[in-house]
Amino acid sequence: MSALLRCGRIHVFCRAMHSELVKLWSLPAFWLTLAGTFGGALLLTLALSSAPPTGPVELDKVLVQPVAYAQAGFVLLGVLAACSEYAGGQIRTTLLAMPQRVSQRLAATAALLLLALVVAALVVGGGVLFGYVLLAEAAGALDAGLLVPSALNAIGYLAVLTVLGAALGTLTRRVLPAAAALLLYLFVLSPLVSGQPVTDTQPDTAGLAPWSLAFLVASIVVVKHRDA
């Protein structure tokens, strides 16, 4: 009986996750953010590739550096995904369909994380391939041992950042405060504290993950106890 119960819960969770994916997929803001982030990353790769690097470390930086600016798009993706629920009271319909609020938030987060991983892979992978083509003459200097770990870390970082944006959006229920607070930290406060410009700040998934988890837990607790 317990096995059947677990299977039933997993089935319900998968259905909820599928519903959340469909909602995210149908958001026009998602497609606009994806197009802007992807296009911006390619343009930045083009700009950074105008001066060919002389070694593998420099080439690694050129191919992954646009991630520093792509952060903005993934912040907006997470915030918009969460705040869209509260536009026009859609959250009430969602809770009627799935009244278990903790499960609903976990399903929504899992769907967003999956989608963010795919988008991040497209953005980072597209930037790497585009940069590699532009830097064909320096291709012999490419060190996959440096590039692959950096690219994978960047993908994970952007996906986790999206979850953090969604958690802040859930807490505030408004796009502007959540997006402004996170962007202010990423592009102003963090570089000031580290003493480096944003282009030199290397994304760190391990450092961001605990903060994202903490804000996610806080958002779930708040959602569980407020009216809607």
C-alpha cells in the first residue's frame, strides 16, 4: 500500500510539474527574455572576440565571459515566472488545481530549474560555439580542460540564479522590487565588495546554491501561510 501511495504522489507531482512547464512555455515574456539573453550573449562574444587571445586561459575567459552579463536575463526569467502567477489572480486557479502549496511550489521550482538548465545550456553552448568559430585561428590554443568545467559551472550557476530570482519574486509578488534588488546586488554591490569589475567576476555555483536554497525555503514557508 505504501508503495502504491508513493507512486500516486510521484504521479501527481509529475503532472503538476508538467502543468508548470506548460505555463512557463506559454509565457510571451519567457520567449522575449530568452531571445534577448541569447542574442546579447552572442553580441558580447563577438565584441570580446575582436581581439584574438594569445593563450588558453585568455581564450577560456573570452568564451565564458558573456555569462557575467547573461545573469540579467536569467534573473528576469525567474522573477517573471514567479510573479506571473500573481498577475490577475492566476495563483488562485493554480491553488484550486493543486491545493498542497508546498508540493505546488516544489513542482513549479523543479519545472523552472529544468527549463533554466536547457536555456542556460543553449546560451552558454551557443556562445562557446560562436566564439570558437570566430576564433578559428586561435583554436589550437583552446584547452578543453579549462573550457568544459567553466562552461558547466556557468550553466549550473545561471540555472540556480533563476531559482533565486523566482524565490524573490514569490516573496515580493512584484517584478520590479525583486528584479531590481537582485540586479543591484549582482552588478553593483558584488563587484564593489570584490573590488573587481563585473566582467572579471567568475560565476560560482557552489557559492550561490546555499543562498538560493535559503530563499526558496523562505518563499515556500511564506506561501504556505499567506492567503494566496
